[in-house]
Amino acid sequence: MANNAILWQTSPTSRGTALTTSLNSLANAAYSTVETAFDNTSNLDQFACAEFICTSTVTVGASAYVQVFLVQSADGTNYEDAPSSTNPGFHMLAATIGLNNTTALKRAISPWFRIPPGKFKPVLYNVAGVALPATGNSVTIYTANDEVQ
């Protein structure tokens, strides 16, 4: 019997920066606005991870984290309502990223998560215990697939 192990493709691909200016001075317990739409109708990538970067030094609270949500478009044109204080969007949660409680710069990568075969827009929820710095924050999306060998 043949061994049809499912393996990762050779390397993840950067799909670009998803969030920047909407993270500037983002308050604790607040959602970013949507910025970049990702069109996965051609690539049909299956998995993604999000890299969160905070280039200014900030001391976050104990048990600090950020969450990445995906706002989807089923028809390719109209997007569901983005998460907010009145719409927590639990069904949109893609990943939670823990942050070190140090004064160092923050760079953290989420676990891999499934992404839809259509269009989506990432949103970040800040639970760092403090507002994010006024500049230098970003979320970049990387995608990958598996291959049958």
C-alpha cells in the first residue's frame, strides 16, 4: 500500500500587511477597524498565521494577548459586520496570540488557522492591558497549504 502522507508545502508565503494604522493607539479591550481585504479565491490557500509586531517598547499587562478575527464575504462583495463592543464576533475568532510581559519590543506569531476559500478581512482585538503604541504596529498574514506526497 502506498504511503500518502500529507505534508506541508515547502514554505509559507507572505500575503502582505493586513493591519497598520488602525492599530495605532488602539485602546485595551478595543477592536481595530478593517483595513486590507484578502482575496483567496485564486490561491485557495488552506491555512494562515498572523504575525503581530509592536515596534515601540511597551509594557503589557500580565496574561496579555491579542486576538485575530476574520470578517468574511460569502458572495465576494458583501462582508459580515466586523466584531465590536456590541458584536463580539465569537464565530470569527481565528487565533489568540500571547504577549510577553516585558518592556521589550513585541513580535509574536499565531498558531496556524484555517482560512476561507473566498475573501476576508482581519481584525485585531487588543487585550494587552494597555493601549498599543501610537505608531509601529502591524499584523502580517502568511499562508500555506498541504500537499499529498
